[in-house]
Amino acid sequence: MVKRFAIVLLVLASSPLAARAMTPDQIISASRSYEGRPVEVTGRVTHLRARRVPNGTTYVRFLLCATRCIEAVVSGVSGLTEGETITVHGTYYGWRNFSAYTVHNGIVVDPGSL
């Protein structure tokens, strides 16, 4: 009985329903533990920049800030506005090179999560 209860708690704790949005400060403070893992982060949008790479792909880079800031990158055009507070879903990387861009201590935002 106790074993079954522990398994149920473990499953609930690891399910998306149990996830809650973190702040950039929390991610930065324990960045190694989030490497390559899905995250949900809430913060204020600053330094919003849209870029087009030579192959025609458009992506948007911005900082997601609380007390500290974390970089975020999303493919395509977004309806973001400088200064708005948002929650993003994506994957955190300490360093990751994609064909169109490189992410340093940032979140690659899941398409459609904005």
C-alpha cells in the first residue's frame, strides 16, 4: 500500500499538471540541473529582436527577466511586445548550436507556446 502511494506521488510530481512556472532567477541559480530539460518560465520581455538568417528562417530573440534575465529564442514571428509579462514553455540549454542560431544559457521556446 505504501509503495503504491509512493509511486502515485512520484508520477504526479513528474507530470505536467504538477509543474508550475519558475522565474529566470530560479533557472539561473540552478542552471546545471535544468540542462536539456523542459521548463516553464514567467518573466518580463526585454531586448526583443527579430532576425532572419540567410536560409530565410525568421526567429525572435529576447530576454525574459525578473531580477535577473535569461535569453529566450522562438522560431517564426511572434506577437510579443517589449515590457509585457509572459510565461513560456521550452527547453533550457547552457549552450546549444542550432543551424540558424546559438543559445547561451537560454530557453528554446516551444512553437505555439506563446
